[in-house]
Amino acid sequence: MELPVHDNWGAQHRELKLDTILRSAVQLGASDIHIRVDQPPLVRVSGQLIPLDMPVVTPEWAADCVEKALETQRAKSVFAEQGDHDFALEIPDVGRFRVNAYRSRGVSSMVLRHVRQDIPTLVQLGLPESVNELARKSDGLVLVCGPTGSGKSTTLAAMVGLINAEKAFHILTIEDPLEFLHTDLKSSVSQREIGIDTPSFASALRSGLRQDPDVIVIGEIRDSETMSIALQAAETGHLVLASMHAASVQDAIQRAVDLFPTQEQAHVRTVVAEVLQGVVSQRLVPSLTPVQRSLLIEIAVSTPRVRQAISNPKDLSELSTIMSEGSYYGMVTLQQDALGKVMSGEVSVEAAEGVMTSLNDFRLALKQAGYGGDHE
């Protein structure tokens, strides 16, 4: 990737300024900015860490930068005592950032996450109409899953954006960290951040049920307590949107059940089958189009066959077949989606193969679809 050359910097090696670094990062669409000594500032663009064309950070400059960013005396004291500190930073005409300042090998460092206010639409993300319909449900549980860096938070933000634009609801989000700032449109949006506004997902959920929410967004379900409260909320008339680390739709459902002790899992399966509205599993891969990365997805939507497969552990392995036959309901498997995007020229065979669980099945599907490229 070609990065812009800053005449003020580079060869002239002038003094670094944090606001200039952050402005450059925002212009590049970076999600994160790393300030570490002995290297130029790094920005994460499309999942890759790239150095800016700026001077190498010195220990003295890094220490001064962190000192100035920690605006209150209390923040400075916490950093001095603990060696790290989380805080928010807002630069006029640049943006808002979630910051973690820390010491590495005795010197100050920072990672800043850009908290975006431009909420993408589901269409802009390349998600089909069935995901819009999941966001329009009045109650139940919708899971968005995938590995780290697969865009789960962005998909959740787009779903919140759709609800916010269409319905007069109270939307409560519980996030770690805050990645998008939502402005009230038709809805009233309350955003709570772990470590700043509340100590944990579970405690925020418990209190959140008393805050009259219509929609609850959980940045990540990590434990049985959070999942239990999420299921309770979905059972009692709330729409719950949540992300999980899981490799596939089937894996997400299995992980939701496996969070609980063995003796509780049969009951949990029944509850999940009753309240689940759908699961969206996604992967980001390099694109052959100007957007740089494409979303590969699989989607399960609640139908009698899907509920039966969830209820009975022996039938869960049939979920992929059910999804492959469920296009009428907006379902699709990862293999079907990847096949379509390879055939359209959006994604390379190599990129698609990198996320397939069965290369042989995918290559056979390519052959049957008449793909003529070399993918041996």
C-alpha cells in the first residue's frame, strides 16, 4: 500500500506531533495507531500494521506524548503506579480515540483506537437482506461470530444503525472497547464501556434489564453468566445482538452450550433453540476489488429444521446441509458464499481456500461450477 508522503516530516525529520499522526491515521482509514520507541508511528489499515512516513519515535518524545495525553493528575498517578492506563482522548477536528498507555521495557508507549462516528450500512459491508431482517426482529437472540479481526463489531454497529434509523427504541450497548459512536436518530442509544462505565458485561447486563431497553447489544459473550442473562433477556421480549469468537455457525451454537456445566446443557440447548433468531458467521479476506477486503459469510435463520438441529446434539452436524438448502430464508454456507465471490471475480481462489474447512469439497464445487482457473 502506498502511503502519502508528508513534506513536513520524513527527510526533514521535524518534531513529531500527536495530532498530526492521528489526522494522518484517520485520513488513511486506520482503526488503530501504535506509538512505540525506535520505529515510526504504525497504523492498522485493512488489518495490516503499516509505518507512517514519519520520524522514529524517541523515548523522550514518547514519554512527553503520554504525559500530555494523560490529562488529569489522577490518570498520571494511575499510570505511574500501575504502568498502564485506559482513557479517552478527543482531538478537535480529528476525532475521538480510545487509548491504552503502557510501559514496555521501561519506556512509555500508546495504542489508540479510532472511535468512529460514520456508521456503515449493512449493504456497504456486503451483507445480504437477511441480515437486515435479523436486525428488524422484535425479540430473540442474534449472534455475530468469527475470529478476531473479522469485522464483528462493525456488523453489530451497522445493525444498530439500521434500528436507530427505523425504530423509536431504547438501544443499550455494552462494549469493550467502544469502537463506534452512535448519534440518536429515531432511537435513544446508551453506550456503556467495560472498565469505564461498568466493571463487566454481566454486571452491565443485570443493571441494563432495569433500564427499559428494547435492544441490547453485547460486544462479546465470554462466559456462562453473560450468556445466561442474554438468554433471559431474549426470552422476556428483548432483541439481543451479541458477538462471539467462533469459527462457524455450528461452532457458535456449540460454544454457547459448552459455556455451561454438562448437567445444564440439555436445558440450554432448548432455550437457545427457542430464542435464537439467527447466526451470522463472517471472515474478512483480501479482495480483488478496490475495497481491499471482502466479507465471506454464512448465515443461519431460525426455522423448524434449524431449531430441531439445535435442540438435538446428534442433529447439529446437519446444520450445514440445512443452510445450504435454505436460500429461500436467506441462509447461505461459507462455501456457497465463497464460491459465488470467486466466480464473480471479487475474491481469489487462494483467499477463499484460506478459510475453508474442507479444501477438497470447495475445489470440487469450483469444478462443478465450471471455474477454469488453476487451483491445484
